[in-house]
Amino acid sequence: MTTQTTQPNETSDLLAPLDLAFWNIESAEHPMHLGALGVFDAESPGAAERAAQLLAARAAAVPGLRLRIRPVWLPVGGAVRAPAPAFDPLDHVRLVEPVEDFHAVAGELMQCPLERGRPPWEAHVLPGADGTSFAVLFKFHHALADGLRALMLAAAVMDPVDLPAPRPAPAPPEASRWSWLPDPRKLPGLVRDTVTDVGQALDIGTSVARATLGVRSSAALTSDATGTRRTAGVLLDLDDVHRVRKTVGGTVNDVLIAVVAGALRRWLDERGDGSEGVEPRALVPVSRRRPRTAQPPGNRLSGYLVRLPVGEPDPLARLRTVRAAMDRNKDAGPGRGAGAVALLADHVPPLGHRIGGRVVAQAARLLFDILVTSVPLPSLGLRLGGCPLAAVYPFAPLAQGQALAVAVSTYRGRVHFGLVADAVAVPDLDLLAESVRDELAGLVEACADRSSLEDGAFAT
């Protein structure tokens, strides 16, 4: 079975509350699209042009890429995903002139909002100036797809590959849940659900209030909106991450979050801002999708909130602190805690999202200081026009009032960091990228020193 045959047959469907929230909080300075910059090895200078032709031809056959978002009369303030009546993939796939620096061009493209009157996605093909590589920048609006869903849409226009057959998707939520027109026969069940939801909302609200106490962030992580974007990418060896994990314990994700904390420390110190006492709050999104099931449109997200121990000078102590915080979040579950604030969107009627979108956007800076998200990628090799995918850098949108977002993927033995920043607030994003590399190297060295001490003690 090929990737082209694994997409569900999509028709018009009402946007879930969280999707509607992403659609309405967007502004010109803060576009709400996800991105991924894939870099491909090329055997000839014409590979990029052929890739653009293939992307356009294949996009026409992917139902999820034909969907636009349009408002509806009922529910008031609501919107639906519906097939575009005159979909033309050439409106979405663009071939640009050869470029020297993929990330420089990607930053300029990431700052441009997607056109809202047609299916909200784009694929920009960037030929390398030396003719030995090309890149494709995919952009998907967050109301169309979350990270996993965006991955499936992008994979659908890659060369066909054998993938495990997805399990049937779980039954979608009942229309009454999102239409705000409950069936009177189901009132007793709705009352029980409402009581449960109120309790959950109170738990989340209390956690949010606690998360705002004693905040020790850094001015470098917050900014007035300029609408500009800069991107950078970092490649790390996954074996090094596993080496740290096996020495200290925890998960790969714990190690990667600790790398972000240590990189921020190095970066703040290097640029002269200072890291002493800094403890920014990181929002770590958590997917609520079931693995290997058919992927419906939209977002299935919750999250964890973690205070990054940037002010801690010991790299292993930073990792232990991150691990303990993530363990506490997992014990509470993705439905509780301040990071689960996205679930509150389900309790707001569509008109509330339409009217209050900008207010919600402004509240993001009160809840968290930086987004650190993980985007899964398949372990098998992807190709486009026969050209192998050599690297892929995921990009997250910037919340209002925030200067930096970090996205991470693992692919074929390497960890790919995608950094997105406000270009005015963070002119030295490359310095942060270098700090990411140095931090993992420092962790590996600290683990080697610890192992040497333990071996020496055992020998004694």
C-alpha cells in the first residue's frame, strides 16, 4: 500500500473548538501555520523543477489538501473544512530561483500568512545554488492540521512507500458536541459530562494560576510583534542522545528538553543577558491521537508545562530537574495541569472563539514563555522524485509576545531541531543553534566523566 492510498476520504466537517481557536487567533504578525523544511540530495540541477511538478500533480489527488476553511451561519461563529470548488495545486506549489541559504529563504517565507480564501497550505521548492540539493518548505495552517496530521499530508505527496495499514479511526465526536445544539434525549449524559468538564476546567485553571507565580523568564524570550521571522536548523546524533539517556535515565524527550534548557543558558550568557535565576516556562504539546490510526483533520492536542532550569549550572542536574518535572506531568496526565489549557477550548462556543480570539492570543505570554514541541517522523527513508530526504527541520508558529519556538524531530538516526524566532528580537539565532550542539556535547562529556568516576569507585 502506498502513501497515496492511506488518506481518508474527507468531506465537509465542522471545525472542532481548538481548530476554530487557531483559526481566529491568527494575525498578520503572528500567522498560525506549521512548517517543515525538507532538504533533499539531488543528482542534477533539474531535480528541483521535477520535484515541483510531482508535488503539484500528487497534491491534486490528496483530499486533505483540497480543503479550505469557510464560515457557516450555524453554529454562529463556526466554520467548516470543505472541498475548494476550484482547487488548483499550482496556486500552492511554487518553484523559486536557486538559493544559497535554505534557512534564510525559509525565514522570509514563514513570516507570510497563508491565504485564507483557499486551502491553507503551501509547498515552496528551493533549488540549491550548487545543484547538488534542493529543499521544500511545507506550510500547513494549524486549523487544518496538527503536527502528526501535517506529516501525513506531506507524506502523501512524497514518492510511494510501503507503510503499515492504519487501524480504523475512532468514532468522531458526536455532532451535537460541537454544534452546541444538544439532543434533549441525551441531556442526562450531557449533564454528567458537564460536571466532569467543570471539574477538569477548575483543575486546569488552578494550575494556570500557580504557573504564573514566581515566574523567572528572560526578556530575550519575549518581544513586541514585528511580523518578521528567522529560522535555523541543527542536526544531532541520536546515538549521543541515547548515550545520555542510558547513563542518567528518563526518556529521549527528557534529554532533548534538557538540551534546550542548557542551550538557552549558553545563549543567554554568550549574548550578555545572563542566565542566573532564569526559569522560563516551556509548553510541551502532547498529541491525543491514537498511534497508527487513520488521521482525521484538525488538532488532537493537550500539553505539559515545564519550568526549564536554565539557571542551574550543572548539566546533569538540569536533566534530573527536567525528568522530575515531566514525570509529574505524566502522573497527572495530559488532561490536567496548566499545559492542558488547550482542552478549555472545547467549553467555548464558536462565537466566543470568533470574538475572543485576539484576547486568547495575548494571553499566551502569561501562560508560557517558549514552545518546545516534538514532531514524529517515520523511520523509513522518504524520497521525492527519487531524491532522498537528507534532513527535515520542523517549524512551530510563534505565539504572540514570544520571540522563540523550538520543534524537534528524529529521523534515520539523527535529531533535527527547527528553530523559529522573531528576526528583530533574535538576530543571533545561529548562536542559539550552535549552543544546542554544544549542550549535547557537554551532556555527553558529563556522562562520560560520571561513568569514569563510578568505574574508579568500583575498582577501588
